[in-house]
Amino acid sequence: MAKTKLGLKQPGDEETLTHLHFYFHDIVSGRHPTAIRVAEAQTTSSSPTSFGIRFARGCAQARTHAFNTTSLDLLWST
């Protein structure tokens, strides 16, 4: 998509567009989970999509989408 269509560049500007990619790998079971369930809606147990679940995460931020990649940092979010 053109930068002008995104509103990022006006004619004559010298801007660059950077695309950042972050990959998170959550482990929800086992001895060392990186995400734990902290809340859920009453209808979550009957939902095929697990709609309404809220996790707290301690996710390794990685360089690539491969699970065995080098970890860059640990991010915590809810």
C-alpha cells in the first residue's frame, strides 16, 4: 500500500516506513508456564473459541517466529 494512502508521507517528504514484527510464544501448561489464566467469562467453558479468557503473560520476545529462537527479552502483559 502506498505511504500517501496511509497518510504517512506528503509529497517532498523524506520519510522511511519501518515494519516491526514481534513474536510471542506462550506456554500454558507444564512446569514453567509463561501464561496463566487469571479470569474468564461465565460462557467461556461452553465456547468453542475460548472467548472471554484473560491471561497474564510473561512472554519471551523473540527474533523470529521459530519457537527455539534466541530470546531477546521478557515482556509481561495482561
